[in-house]
Amino acid sequence: MSDERQALRDSVRSFAERHVRPAAAKHDRDESYPAAIRRKAAEQGFVAPTVPTAFDGPGRDVRDAQLIAEELWRADPGIGTALISADAGTRLIDRYGTRQQKSRWLPRIAAGEAVSAITITEPDHGSDVASIETTARRDGSEWVLDGTKTWVTNGSVADVLVVLAKTNTGAGHAGISTFLVPSDRPGIETETLAGTLGLRAADFAAVEFDAVRVPATNLVGEVDDGFAQLLTFLAAGRATVAAEALGAASAVVERVGEQIAAEDCPPSHRSQPRGDACYLDLRSSVAAARSLTYRAGHALSERPGEARSERLANMAKLYASETAIDVVDRGLELCGPDTGSTGPSLEKYYRDLRATTIIEGTSESIRSAIARQLLEE
């Protein structure tokens, strides 16, 4: 790791230890969105790290975004999710948006003054994006959107929604377009999804569009090009999820190590060789996940768009997320659910980590994607 990236890691870790970890339990208990912490993180350049400097962003690459994600999730996955996802869809806006679209939204999001959300999942359609039912029809100089999205991260706190909708209902993947929809447009209703298993500091919501009108200029890129646009950024998103899982798994291993050293695990486990052996296994698993995760980040930064880079990102997401769940599961067996008075407990990491095998593609869909990629070589 270069001196510059090590300095970035140290800076994020210091911020997270001061502002994120102490607030984790309260935001989890209250299921409250950490708006104030998000604004502080934005001041440090930790929100929307890949927004270009031309639009007042930090201008960082995927590797830097991974470092930030890892450290924030190490401190707390719930608040970490709220901070990392505050720029959802900005890569797509930057790549395909007009100058006006980028100038309106990217500087505000990077500054922490606005939040974005990308709406894909629907009540009856998850990983199968081609089957979405939300529609957008042209009416003169406007587009009219109808439909319902669910599990939208930032759905009820976002200022702008990046909406994928069908503009050609009979064309499958080829009939999807992308729109920028300010959240204050008439016809938008949101419902917060409370009582989630984990990540309770983040905002998840259902969003309903009832004849929502936006100017034709709010179309991102070309008509019917939305699915192709989305594919461009799936790999980077999955590499970031891998880093998130890695951060939480690292925190779990640190906590387990502290408990073993303090002889604060159940005697039946502490006094047997399996305790030390289990800890060694956990450390080794996390080390392997870190190697694959940052190998993927390097590939995406140096060779974006290459099939091999995308495959590495898929592999990293699959391996890191499933490894993290195994690590916290074994940590709970070894030390019990409540191991320490500061920061998130193992029980909380257990709840939070489950999402990493679902968001940005379920493990099952990722496995299928990797298999197809390998067979096509």
C-alpha cells in the first residue's frame, strides 16, 4: 500500500473511531439515519469519493473507495452503509449524464448537502432487472413514471432518485432507461422499511411513482440504454461490498482476539486448543478475503471494463461476504454474542453482515455470473 493510501486509511479510521463507533448502538436501537455524521464525513471527503474534482469531488478511484468502505464498516456497518451509499448512482450520472445534470447534483452530493438513491428492485423483481414493471412513457416534453420500487437505500432521505424504468415493455433488458427524479416531485410516496434484521442506521424504503412527471432533459443518456449503463458499474459496486464485508470481518477477528487474550471466552472454549486454532483460521480467512478484494479493486482501477476485472470483482464480493458471515458465526460460537462494552457487539455484526450476501446481487446470482464468465473464456 502506498504512503498516500495508508494515510487515507489512517484518516478514515480516526474519523470512524471518533464519530461512527460511539454512535453505533444508539442509531441501531433508534433506527435513526445519521445525517449529522454524513455531513461530517463529507467534509473529510469520505462521502462520494469517486466524484471527479471537476465537480468538486475528491476524484478518487475504486481502491480508495474500498479503503473508505472497509474502515467505516469496521467501525459500524449500519452507519457505514448510510455514509457509503449517500452517493448511490453518482458514477452513472458522471459517466452518462449531461453537463447540466452533473453540475446540478454531483457537487451537492459530494459536499454532503444532498443524498442520491438508485431504484432498481421491485416487490416482485429482485436480481432479474429485465422483468421490472415500473414504466416511463413520453408525453410531449415530459416523461411520466408509474410503478413501485422497494428496498431502496436512502429511499426516504434522498434528494434525487436515479430510476430505472421500462420505456419499451416488450424488449426485456433492451427496453430500460434511466431517469433523474427529484424526490419532491408530485406523485412520489415513500414508506420507510423499519424493523430490518440489520443495518438499522441506514435508510431503506419503498418508493411509489404515481404519474410522476419529469422534463425530457432528465433522461440519462439514451432511451433504452439503462441496463447497459447499469452493467458498467455493477463491478465497482460489488468490489465495494467486498470491502465492506472485509471491514466488519476484520473487526470481528479483532474482538475475538481481544477476548481470547483476556480469557473472557467461555472456559470450555478458552481452555482447549480449538480456541487458538479457530482464531488462526479466522485470521487466515480474512487475509485471503483482503487479498482478493484489493486485487479486484486494483484491476477495476487500472483496467476498467475488462471482463477479467469484472470477474475478479464478482469473486471478491462472493468470497468476502460469505467469509465474513462464517467468521462472525464462528466468533459467536467461540466468545458469545456480547463481547465488549464499546462499539458494535458480535451479535450486531452478525445481523448486519447478512445483507452483504444479498445487496449488489445475491450469492446465487453472483455464482451464476462467474460461471458464465468462465465458460465464455
